[in-house]
Amino acid sequence: MSSSMDCVSSKDKQETASPAKSPWWTSETVAVVTGANRGIGHALAARLAEQGLTVVLTARDEARGEAAAAALRARGLRGSVRFRRLDVTDPASVAAFASWVRDDLGGLDILVNNAAVSFNEIDTNSVEHAETVLRTNFYGAKMLTEALLPLFRRSAGTSRILNMSSLLGLLNKLRDPALRRMLLDESSLTERDIEAMVSRFLAEVADGTWQGQGWPAVWTDYAVSKLALNAYSRLLAARLAGQGVAVNCFCPGFTRTDMTRGWGKRTAEEAGRVAAGLALMPPGDLPTGKFFKWSTPQLYSKL
Ligand SMILES: NC(=O)c1ccc[n+]([C@@H]2O[C@H](COP(=O)([O-])OP(=O)(O)OC[C@H]3O[C@@H](n4cnc5c(N)ncnc54)[C@H](OP(=O)(O)O)[C@@H]3O)[C@@H](O)[C@H]2O)c1
């Protein structure tokens, strides 16, 4: 793996992942998408169902999730769409979901950790809900990933995890040099270090001292959650190297969804289509430990 989570253009990969060319998946291939009742997750689930996979559309709210799944089924997409309730912040919900994946589906092939929250307007930087943001975007994705890891089928390099992340969480946004050094040093970085960083941030939020400490300046709590998710993804990719599960991150860029209050450069459908292209990359092309950024034409690193 590279020494840092590289930022890679999705454009070329998207083309090589063209579903029309000898797809590696079948209708038995199971893709789980969290937070898929709306926004990018919903569009991504639709695209995966269009490609003929079995898609597990998850949502924390039963009624919203059922309605979102019914809307996809009504479109007559090739793949089957299953709905399952899942609140990624709730250990009981995560455990029940993992049991269902094991008992009813016999495992999974693709996990997209998409569910996330941000409570900021475009131009504000409140950390009032920092605990919820970290609990959802980082700890939730991590808890679900760890619960599902034993259930990946791990056949012929097809197992993959795609973590929906953000450029706001790249290391160049972190202004504390000691923390940057810690996150960059893969030989010594541990999950405990990442969690200690998150705990320190939340403690500073709680006692009102978080400003001026070198945290990312924009949407700080959200940025810290994605910073932690990126770092965890890198460690996980290294941990699973040679074990048949790839782990990558993807930033869809500024997309018009509820999260951005409808602001953005592209639609959720456009972002979902690119995310699906990454989730469906052919086994031979599939990297691990990478950070994909929307449509930047060349390979470069922002770390
Ligand atoms: N939009 C952008 O410009 C942008 C840019 C970079 C990265 N991203 C990332 O892309 C992903 C999708 O974002 P989006 O813009 O589509 O957001 P969105 O429209 O706000 O949708 C977020 C989804 O996450 C779900 N969710 C929130 N908390 C949850 C929980 N505890 N358990 C399960 N589901 C939960 C929401 O469910 P409810 O309906 O129940 O609230 C909703 O389905 C996120 O990871 C986001 O960070 C987005």
C-alpha cells in the first residue's frame, strides 16, 4: 500500500469499470448501502440494482426505507432490492443487521458506508452536534464494517468496502503538525491513536477549547469525522491486504443533496453513478487503500 491514502481520479477507473464489458458480478452478488433512503446512497443503490446485483438498501427509519426500496422496485430495475433497517450508531441494530446478512443472505460482497450527518449550513461552522457527527460518520461506519468483515465472501478479489468520504477530511486540512505526523506514520499508527484523536477533539468541543487547536477550518466536526474515517480505511486496507477485501474511500465532491441544503455542482444521480463505477471495478483493477476524488483527470495526492 502507498505511504498515504492517495487521491486518485475516478474518471479513468469509471470507464474501465464500464458494466457493459464482461461484468464480474451476478444477481447473487450482494451489495449493502447504508443511508440509502435518499441522496447519493439512494442513487447509488438504484445504479447497483440497475446493474443486476442484489442490493440491500438500508435506512435507520423503517417507513422511509420501505418507501425508498418500493420506489426502486417500481422502476423495474434488473436486480432485486431488499430493505433492512439499520441505524449505524446503534450496536443492537448493527448486530441484528449482521445476523440477518449471515442468516438470510449467506454473506455479502460489497459494503458502501454512505450514511452520514452534518448539521452545518454551507457557510457555518457549528460543532454543537459534534458527538452525533463523530458517532455516525466515523464510529458508525467502523462498527458496521467490523461486524460485517467476517461475512464477506472473499472470492476472487471481489469483496470490497467503499467508504464515502470527503476532501474536507484530507490531511492537508489538518493544521496541527503533530497530528499530521501521527496520521502519516503508517509504521506506528494504530486504531487506538485515531480514536484518541477523536476523543481529544470531542473533549475540546465539550470544554470549549477546540478553536485554534489546528483542526480543519471548514465544517470542523464533519471534517474530523472524515479524517478519522480515511485514517481507519488506510489501516484496514493494510490489515486486510492479501485477505481478499479491498478498502477504498471516495469523495463525490459538492453534490446537491439534503446535506448541502440543495447546493452543489452535480446531482445525486451523477455522484451515485460514479460511486457505483468504483464499487463495481473489475477485480484485476481494484486497488486498496486509495482515496478517489471525483473526475480530476490525473493522479495526484492532496495529503
Ligand atoms: N453531498 C455532498 O456534497 C457530499 C460531499 C462529500 C461527501 N459526501 C458524503 O456522501 C455521503 C452521502 O451524502 P448525501 O449528501 O447523500 O447525504 P444526505 O442526503 O444527507 O443523506 C444521508 C443519509 O444518511 C442517513 N443516516 C444519517 N444518520 C444515520 C444513521 N445513524 N444510521 C443510518 N443512516 C443514517 C440518512 O438517513 P435519514 O434520512 O434517516 O436522515 C440519509 O439516508 C455521506 O457520507 C457524505 O458525507 C457528500
